[in-house]
Amino acid sequence: ITFNHTRKILDNQIGLVFYDMATLYFETDKEDELRKIGYSKDGKHQHPQIMIGLLVSTGGYPIAYQVFEGNTAETKTLVPAIEQICKQYKIDKPIVVADAALLSRANIDKLECEGFQYILGGRVKSEKAEIRELILAANIEEGKPRNFETTKGRLVVSFSTKRQRKDEFNRKRGLNKLIKKVATGRLTKESINNRGYNKYLKLEGETTVKIDYDKFNSDSKWDGLKGYNTNTKMTCKEVIATYGNLWTVEKAFRISKSDLRTRPIYHRKNNRIKAHI
């Protein structure tokens, strides 16, 4: 019913789709073959969960979804979900838009192999050294995005003053949290991973933990820069504008979790869980 409604609104033209993931937790501490403890976007890391891959169209109209085990890596859901949904609803190869969490060499290869065009959020700081140097040397200005050729194909990079302020604010906030943790003495070598702003920590000797201020200051040159990997023929500005509509998936998730009250889930049998979704 939902798909037919969307298709009617779009006059049977579903040429652009947006994909994202959400987690839904259960009020229990017992795992099974579907409900698994994994990285929780709801902050419920001690609760088993499932993962939902949602596909929406232009304007945020939902098309379909896939249910995955709660400990599935996000990058491994994109292609199976797109292929299954397109096959089930007989959708011609649409342009797939997804954020950087879904970016991987395997996903790009698979999408191109299956004939899909895509726009995926890029990670400019994770590119090879020569590409990073080219990006920084380009001195990209606001409103004047640039193209770069990488091992992942075409990379569009833009600069935004608003994003620059946000990136700077987040870096400083992350640093202040680290300073407080280090000051308590409770941050040990064993408790450190390289996620988020932990990259600004360095270990000296056996147990000494210090802030790497050189790395923190060096990261400022990336503030405001955003990358987009694509194999489309769109202009740079078209790529950026199209990717900007990815928020419609997040809106659809908010509606499902609040208005439709999808969570919390108390069912335990797979068919009941899927019926609830």
C-alpha cells in the first residue's frame, strides 16, 4: 500500500532513492538469531536490537525496508537491501543516495557491477595522501565545489563556512571532554579506542595518556570541507543538492519512532517482530 501510494504521487517515476539505517532496541537482555547486541544509535548498548534499512523516494515518501540482525555492519546492508527492494517492487535501476557510513570499496564495486548510479557521502580525511594534498592545495571556496579523481571514482568536495563553524565547535567540545577524562586518571591504555575524538590521544610509555595537541590543531584545516563520491554525470552542485535531501530518510525514521511508536518493542518471535515493524 505504501509503495503504491508513493508510486502514484511520483507518477511512476522512481529514479532517485535515499537509503539509511536505524536501530530498534528490545526491552530484554536476551539475544537470539535476530535480536543481537550491537552498536546502538539509540544509546541502548546493553539491549539486543535489530537494524532497519529504509528506502525512501524524493520528498521522503517511504518505498520499503529490510530487517537485519542487530550486529550487522551497516556497510553490508546497502547493496542487499537495494537489490531486494528493487526486485520485489520492479523498480528500474535508480540513483542511490546514502551517507558516509555506507561508503566502502566493496559497496562501490557492487553498485557499479549491478549498474546502479550512486551518490555516497565521502571521507576526505581518509583519502590517500596525494588526494588529501590536492584537496587542501585547491583552496576550495564556498559555492565553488571541485572534482577530484580517486580510487573510488569521482570525488566532489565543497566548502561551507557554516559547516566550518560546526566542525570547529565539535572538535573543541570533543577535546574538552578528553581533557576532563585524562585529568581524572581513569583513562587507561586498555580503555582507549580510536573512535571519534580519541584520535587526539597518544600513549607514552606503558600507561601515560596525553593529549596530542599537534594532531588537534592540524585537523583544523579540514573544517568546513565535505566530500561526495559519485559515478553520476551530475554537476558538482547537483550532486551536493541531491545529497542534501538525505535528511528525508531521517525524518521518516523520526516519524516511525515517534508518531507510529515503533519502539520500544516487546515481541520476541521473528514473525511477530516483523509484523510489528
